[in-house]
Amino acid sequence: GQQLNQSPQSMFIQEGEDVSMNCTSSSIFNTWLWYKQDPGEGPVLLIALYKAGELTSNGRLTAQFGITRKDSFLNISASIPSDVGIYFCAGLAGGTSYGKLTFGQGTILTVHP
Amino acid sequence: KAGVTQTPRYLIKTRGQQVTLSCSPISGHRSVSWYQQTPGQGLQFLFEYFSETQRNKGNFPGRFSGRQFSNSRSEMNVSTLELGDSALYLCASSWGTSRGVQYFGPGTRLTVL
């Protein structure tokens, strides 16, 4: 099935560093979402974006909905060890695509103390 | 408000058997979506139910089916299990609008031997 192109696939950073990851698609989405997943658990919603150009923050996290509606990025500032996990972007096309999120492949984040 | 719950959390079956997984959405949410997560394919959409009606379906064989009850609880069934059905099955609930943010449960880990 279709997946979003998410990069990078993995990141190894030092505590305190900033992190950037992004997602691109060949299709337009009406909603962009960013989730974090810990091993053996379900994804937890971090940020939801609803309008092209929208920039939204949640604590140390900032995400943007691309102007073309085909991309989004997530920044994490001043990383801490508990930021470790897998980050997923997801798009919701709207219209008749009821309840169908299309996901990126995920970015595995490792933070060294 | 209680989150999305899924039962059971872990399941071991053998090839050819069938399995039923259960999902209770967040109170007030009328939409339930199901996803399959595997290391190779990532998160793939199975289907979505809203007010007991399937509104959307992903590209999975007919062995995968679901239903939703009047209290919005949902079940998915997989018949004639194959080894490749081993995965984490996640359900997510939302209000059901076209921009509805989805909240995920912890998942059911299915192992097919």
C-alpha cells in the first residue's frame, strides 16, 4: 500500500541536540499527524496539523504543515533520553478516505546521555 | 477519560485457525479504524467503521473482516490464519469526521505458528 516518504530512517544524537525529520508525499493530505511509538505499544499522538502553512508547537516539539499540502516536518529541540522511540508521520486525505491514515516508515531516534 | 482499550494484548495461534480481536474506543467516539503493523510493511490500514457501518477498506484479503456494535465497540476477525498474519494489530478511535484525529490503543500482538 501507499506510504509516505519519511526521513531520516534513524538518528543517533547526543542529549541536548535538536532533531529534524520530515515526510513527503505525492498526494495531498488535509490533515498531517505526528505520532511517537514505544516498543510494544500503540502510537501516541504528538501534534495534529489542519491547515497548509500551519506551524504548531507542543512543548519542545514543533511541526509544520507544508504549503503544498504534500509534506510536513517535525522538530524536537534540546532532546532528552525519554525522546527515544519511533516517530511516525501520518496523513489523512479527507473526502471519502474515512478513517484511513497513511503512514511514513518511521524515524528511529536514539538519544545518548 | 479512559483511552482506547484492546483485548487480548497477546495471542498465539496456529496456521489455519481463526482469531477475533476486540477494541473499545474512547467514550463518545463513533469511528474505529484497524491497522496492521509489521516490520516489513509498516502500518497498513485494514478498515474503518462508523455507526456500525464499514465506510472504508484497505487492500487486505477477505479473510480479514470486522464489525462494530451499537456501543461503538469493534471486533476484527481473521480466518484461516497464515504465518504472514503475525503482526501487531492496532485499533484507533476518533469522532469520525473527515479531519478526525485518531487515538490508538496498545495493540494486540498476534503470533501465528
